[in-house]
Amino acid sequence: MKKNIPNHIAIIMDGNGRWAKKRGLARSFGHMEGAKTLRKALEYLTEIGVKYLTVYAFSTENWNRPQDEVSTLMKLFLKYIKSERKNMMKNRIRFFVSGRKNNVPEKLQKEIEKLEEETKNNDKITLNIAFNYGSRAEIVDAVNRIIDDGKENITEEDFSKYLYNDFPDPDLVIRTSGEMRISNFLLWQIAYSEFYITDTLWPDFDEKEIDKAIESYNQRERRFGGVKNV
């Protein structure tokens, strides 16, 4: 049977801290290893034909973590952007960040905007990083923009245009580390997404784990609220 490759995969990259703790390392080492895993996952998903990858990197609630960890995450993301620029241009990867960009460090904000502009015409795969992102915040921001525009009688299609991006809804949502919750991630967009939960911690999520997730996805019958023809 031919494998059905999801057009859009969204991943809650969970377990970096636990991965580091199991090895007696600081949490920052887990985040650094997680960045390497993202690089490999993006390469493999591009190879097999996925067109959109959304990853949950930093939530609006993550500001409540210890200040040194927050600082590490900001620096790590800045380093990731700078180190991956050439690779994204070479492999036609479009880079996009969904979230409240106005209250991240100014240097990081500028680098985000620069890479988004440089890669906007790349068409092999779109890497959408949810950074300083919360789905409730996204919905509130959309409502406020609708009010500012004086719109009335809004449809679902209209509302979707006011979200942080206009990408297709995820076909498959993967959460690593075994946690059974959505964590304020893409609440509007995942209405009919398939879910795959694995106990594997994010830094250990390799090609074999991706294949398992897609194999599980291929065993589903997506009905989108309808019923199978009898």
C-alpha cells in the first residue's frame, strides 16, 4: 500500500529537560540537543515530501520558567537562525515564525524578520516555528484585529485569515515525551487533525520514530465529522 504522506505535520517538541536530567546534564544541554533533532527531522521530512512543518518551540507561558533557561532559549534560537540560513536557502526552505514577535529581544526579532524575508519565495518546505506562541493569544489577537477592521458577520474562513499565518491546517500532530495534552497549541487549526503521542523524548525522536508516526497516521480513516459510506 502506498504511504500517504501528511501535507502538514505539527510537533510539540517535549522532553528536552527530562532528556538532560536523565544524563545528569543541565536543561540547556537538552535544548541544544533538541535543536539538532529539529535540523535532522526537517531534513528527513523534506526528503519524504512533507510541505509544512510546524514546531512548538517557546510558548507564551514559557516566560514563567527560570530566567537563565529563558535566556538560553532566546540565545539558542538566535544561534539556530544564523547557523541555518545558508542551509535554508540551499534547500529552498521557507522560514516563518508564528507568535507575538514584538516582545522578544530586539536582536532576535530583527534576525527573525530578516530570515523570513530572505526565504519567503522558497517552496520546498515551510518551517513554521511557534515561538512566543499561545493559541489563546493568537485567537485574541485575531479578534482584536477584526474589531480594528470593523468587520461584522465573520465566517470561519474570514476568521482564519486573521490568524498568524495562512498555512493549511495540520494533518498530523505529534507530541513527544508521552504527555497527553495540547498545551495551548493550534487550538483553532487542529479541529480535525490526527494525533500521535509517543513516550520518546524529543532529542531521541529520529527517522524511525517519524516513520512510526506516519505509519500510525496511515492507519487512520479521516472523516472530518462525516461517516464512512456503507
